[in-house]
Amino acid sequence: MTTPDLLPAVEIETNTDPLYTVLWMHGLGADGNDFVPVANELKIAAKKRIRFVFPHAPVRPVTINNGYAMRAWYDISGARINSSEDETGIRDSQKAVEALIENEMRRGIASENIVLAGFSQGGAMALQTGLRQKNKLAGIMALSCYLPLADALSNEVHQANAAIPIFMAHGIDDSVVPISTAKASKERLQQANYKPEWHEYPMEHSVCMQEINDIDDWLQRILF
């Protein structure tokens, strides 16, 4: 799928006339195809009329990868991924995700039936966008990621999503986004009165079957 001013995306509809949308953002260097197999593993797909939208991030040079151009939601300049943050890139991608949300609403999906999901950089964008979204959303799924622009959060959160369900999951052996960074993000969310549902797994920077089952359970609880 691609239309003017919207990011191109892979789409899967589990049935005709979807009632729900899951916007699922990939990680650094991947593309929208990356999590299609995971979505196909979800049992909820057979129970709900869901449109999965997997957008492709823009191609941009990434400093930590010697300036090599790849699909990325924003630039990363060093090994500490949440230091020297690319605020311009993060906010530009936030606007691009917001445009996808608006597009789903134009297509007939109520905002309360839209889930923002993502892995790594994509999970960071789900948090960045969902917590600031003016339209009430169904939930945020943040996988193997962290909270970007954390110091700006308290001044930018939108009351429409003050009680939004948040699913956070992380591998205890993650060497890309250390679990300590993810836990610090969880604590920042708790300090802001959010109640993230936390899961951790014996894995690296990846996804495991137990995590997929837990995602399925969470989606079935929030999409009713």
C-alpha cells in the first residue's frame, strides 16, 4: 500500500471489513515485511477482523553504521542508543506515524480500535507517538525498545491516552538495547502514572514463541 504523503506499507487483513488496526513498526535496517510472520502466528487473527499495517521506515544514513543508508525511523550516533538522540528524526517519524493513524480513521477504523506496535526503533516510535496522540488508542506494544525523548514526556503527553494499556517485552540477554535501559524506561512511564505490563524472556534482541503467545493474550484482552 502506498498513497501520496503516506509511508509505503505491507498490509494484511484477517477478514473483510476490518474493525481493528495494528500499526506495527519494524526495527533498524529491516522493513515492513519483518513482522508479517509474527502476525500470522497470532490466534487473534482468526477471531477478530484486523488490518495489520507494517510501514516501511524512510531510508536514511545511520551514523553508528558508518553512515550507510538503510531503513531507519531516526539516526543513532553511538552505542548508547538513548544518548545524543536524533530529536528531529524522531519527531519527523512521529508525524509519519500520526499520518498513518489518521489514514486508518479515514478508512473507517475508530481510533479506540487502533494499536501502535513496534520492535526496537519501531517500539520506541510506538511509545513516542502513542503517548502524545490526541485520539484515544487501544494500546501500545513496545518490544525490545526504550522510551525516546524521555525528558520531554511530562510536558507532551496527551490526556486522551493517559490510561492507555502498554505492553512492554524484552530479552534479558539483549546486547543492542540493554534490559537495564528498557527497565529505566518502564520506571519513567510508571512515574508518569502509566501502568505498563512488563514481560522479560531468556533471549537476545529478538522475539520468542512465549512472547508471541503473551502478545496474543494481551491483544485479546484489549481488543474486545
